[in-house]
Amino acid sequence: MIGSPRKMRNLWMSSRRYLTLNEVSVALRPFFFVVHPDRYAKHPEIRSQNEKSLQVFNGYINDLFPISPSLKPTKVSFSIVDKKDNEKIRLIQIQLTGTDPSKIVREALQSCQISTKDLNEKFAPSSINSNSENLSDSRYTTSNIDEDLLTTYLKRKKKSVINNLHASLTNQRDEAVRKSKEAKNFRISIKEDIDELKNRTGLKDVVWQMDWAETHMRRCLLNMHRFLDTAESSTKDAVIQTLYKNVLRFGRGSYTCCDGSIQLGADNVPEQWEQACCEHSVRKSQLSALRQATEQLAGTFGGAKILLPHYKGLAQTLSQIQSLIVRIWRKEALLVRLANAAAGSMIEVVTSYDELAIGLDGRLYVPCNVDVASLVVFLEENAEKAAGINHHMQALLNELEYSKDECVQDLNLQSLSWESTFNPEKLLVCVNRLKNSSEEIQKMASGLSIRISNNPTIHVTNDGTLSVPIDWV
């Protein structure tokens, strides 16, 4: 047994990464309503400014799920209608820093004078210093929002949502089967592109670090072939040397990863790809230094397990770990307490813009510029709790995987998958509901691929997968 749902929730509420991307999006709906460019159609300059700022804002939020190694603090500006005088426009600015989504949600809502008191229970404090925030400031009231417009908008959106699984399967099964057959041919062409790239470079494998459409995947491969075709001979040799017997990842940002693989940014220009490939041999030589620094830090933390996510940038990760080691060793008087408190923990060193926190899987996030005294106190208070979270999470994930396999087998599905932003507890409920669904639903779902998605509507994707919301009925 993994413990009661209430106990699991209490454990997870200690983590700022308990929030999913879907929950953050829902919490930000009032903010999006206020700043949305369509509300300022009569003001082209404001509409353009808000549109660009919203793209940056959404990009930063998306980079938190999972956390992108290229994440950098930034500031965005919006022009909104003044709540006291509808004829006036007010400029607001939001500082996007750190990786705490609840903090960003609060600041965004407060900047528009929208109440945040409803977030107190949902978004638990995320760090040892977060209690100083006044979350129920009476200056921020929901009456400031144009409630009639917002209510009408939400009703219209709710009315248009299709999440009845039986009705959707009845109407869309044929489409899913047809698109699935068409997608098979497309996957063959993708495989041919990968095989050709392997033949040209001696590449070991190609991996996508994001959940992209297959058309986007193929575009990455075609761009890589075009890059090799147009590169000068010296550049081409450097690229091939980098890719030979290596893993090529496509994601956000171009750099050498912690496992020695190379990542190329899907939205980067060829010059950035070239620079990353040319620097790869130098960066890869830092792998031994990274291993040594990791061992030193593990010893400092009393034998704790230091996590090195393979997708993170090698140079940045090495610099962060070395910086943390120097900072800790300067506090010689605290070394024994630190080692005792951290022993047996899972620790991931994060950027200076992050905060001390417990991750969803029980890992402890430690900023590279952390105050050592605060770190010791945090570990003494939270290390045992983090271990409990990890124990329960592993049991939950095992049960989820078992239920998934049973569901695939019982419904005769091609595959069952989900987006990475969901709470595992909610996923388990959803999978079990699907596994125990009516005989009619099971019969119509047979042979299909199903993906549990943040999209609130049941629909067929281009590859024939049936996208189903977690709260389907």
C-alpha cells in the first residue's frame, strides 16, 4: 500500500513542483483574460506589446515543465485597462525569476489587482522564506475583473468542450484508425531520415527532449541534413566528429549535455549549431571534472546521491557544483551537521535563481549560491520528509506503471501515454477509470493509441492518437 490519498497530498504540498502546468494555466486564467491582446483590438500598439510579452511569459512558464537549462530571468510589460477608470491604460511589469511557478502566478495576479487568497490552500509555500508574503491583501478583489465578460467567456469555452469518451469514440474512431495508418508511412520516412543521418555521421541515436509533433521532428532532421549539405568542409568535419558514436538531442538550447551527448536547439540558427559542435570536444573533456566534483559533493553531503539529469548543460552544471563546494567548504564549522542531515538524500544542484525546495519525487533542490547555514536548517527539517515523499512516490509510480500495462492489455490498446505535467495520483485514478470503463468504450478503444493530455477536448491528433483529458466523462 502507498498510503492514503490525504497523506500523499500532505507530503506533496511541501513541494513547489507539486503544481502541474495544467494547474498553473488554470490559476492564470484571470490574468490571461485581463492582458489578452484581443481585448485591445482598438489599440494596435498595446495589442502588439501584450502579444509579444505574453509569448515571453508563456515561454518562461513552459520552460518550468520540465525546467529548461537555458532558463534566464527576464522582465515583461503589459498594458491593461485601469480598474478605477476604464478610459485609462495602466502599465504593469512582471519580473520572471526562479523556478517557483506559484510565486510567478501570485505576482502576475497581484500586478493586475486580482485576489490571490484562493491560492493559499492550493499553492503551498515553496521555500523556507516564503511566509513573509501577504497573500490575502484586501486591496486585491475579484470585483475588479469584468465578471460578466469573464463568465460569458468561461461558459462559452465550457460549452464547446467535448470530453465524453463514449460519444467521442463513436464519432472519431474511424478518423483515428485512418490517421494512424497514414502516420505509419510518415514514421517510416522519419526512420529513413534518421538512418540516413546515421550513415552520414556515424550517429548512435536521435532523441527529442520535448513532446513534439512528428512533423516537427522531421523538420529537425531535414534541417540537420541541410546544415551538413551547406556547411564548409572544416565545419562539416567538426560536426561529424561530434556526432560520431554519440547521441543527438533536439531541445531548447544548443550545448553539450551532462552525459556527453550533444543537444541542438530546434529553434536555433545553424551558426549556433555550429558553435555547439565545435565546442563539443572541449566541453566533453570536462566530464571527468564533473564526475570528480560530484564525488566531492556527495562526500560533503554525507554520501548523498547527487543527481545529474542527462539533458542539463555540462558546463553550467559543473560550474554550479564547483561553486557550491567552495561555498560549503568555507563553513568548516557546519560540515559535520551538514553531512549528518544530508546523508541518504537525493540532491540536485540548481541555478542561483532557484530556491531550496523538495521535488515531487523527493529530491532536494539546492541552489549553487545557497546560504550554508540556511541549507543546514532546511536539510535537518526536511530530509526525512523528502525521503518519505520518495518512498511513496516510487510505490505510486510502480502502481501506475502496473495499471498502465493492465489497461493496455485489457483494452487491447496500441499504446497508452500521458503528458509529463500531471500529478501521478490523478493519473492513477484516470488510468483505473479507463481500465474499468464500460464494455462499449473498451470495445471502441481497441486497437487505438490513447494519450492523456492537458487539452480539455477529446480529439484525434495528426498521428491518429486519441487525445483524452484527465477528467473525461
